[in-house]
Amino acid sequence: MTGFYQFAMRTMRWIIYALFWLKVENRQYIPKNRNFIILANHISGWDPITIAVSGQFLFRPMAKKELYNSKFLAFILDKLGCIKVDRTDGTKALALARKALDAKETMLIFPEGTRSRTLKLGDFKGGAFALALKTDTPILPCQIIAPKGMKLFCRVKVRYDKLIHPSEIFFEEDNRHYERSMEVIRKVFIKLRTDEMPN
């Protein structure tokens, strides 16, 4: 991971804690000696940096290609090691993500594929689940709890759950691999949200 990324994390840590009164719950579930896929809800543009700060992670983020229309933002995203995602054809992004996971890097993926304007959970896409299965990479469930949205000077929680290994949610004899795994992760997300976020 780049020195720029590490510098950005150190700088943004103080900003995120100050602006959003960040509270991290279940930090003990974050693995220390291996890579994994962080699956999280997506409610704002602050989500990736908030999650990174909450766990002091070094991970490969993914960013929609439209963000690269700004030369300045494109420069920052490249420096952070982002994988560009074309939402009309994610083949290249998935290949790059698989390469990163095979190299034992950690990834952050929003399984809904886009942010939720209502804060409710949207439908999941299959890409993250395919990556977990094909690279045998465990999943770290994560939820950003912000009942009022990511508003300045309001309490925001990042809550984690136990690591889930692909063998726990994928079975060779089951033809509904991804559908079943999505159902399992959705239930974990709902559990983490308790009654603080709409489902």
C-alpha cells in the first residue's frame, strides 16, 4: 500500500473522529494477521474513509468510474490504489479485485453496488460473493450506524461482526451459491443494525 495512503489515514483519523463523533464497536473481530473482504452498507461518500479509520485498515477501495471525471479526484483515487469500477461492465474491476485478493490484500466492497439515499439496505450484487468464493477469502461484516445519515457533529458508529469463512456459506452441492450467501450476510447486517437503522 502506498505511503500516500498511510499519510491520508493518519490525517483523516483526527478529522473523522472530530466531525462524526465516531464510535467503533466489536473491534475485536477485526483480523490482525490475514487479508479479508470487508462487506459494508453504503450511505455516503464518507463511508470508505470512515471504515478505514475505524479499523485502521490498509485496504484496496473500489470507486465508480464517474469519480474519475475530475482530474484532481482521479489523482487522489489513483494514489490511494482504488480499483475503477464501470457499473455497466464490471469484468475488469472484478479481475483486478481478484488479483489484489490473490496477493493477500484486503478489499472493501459495498455489496449493494451504490449508496442508499434512504439508509435502507438495497439488493445485493453477486460480485463480492464470487470473489470470496473464488479466492477463498473470508468476509468481515460491517455496518455504519448513522440514523440521521452522515451529518456533521452527530454520533456515527461502525459496528463489526465475526469473520465469516466462505466454507460457512458456500456449498458445492448447492446450485444457489450466491443467493444463499447473500441471504446469510443480509441477516448479519440486519442483526448489526438492530433497531437503529431501517432495513
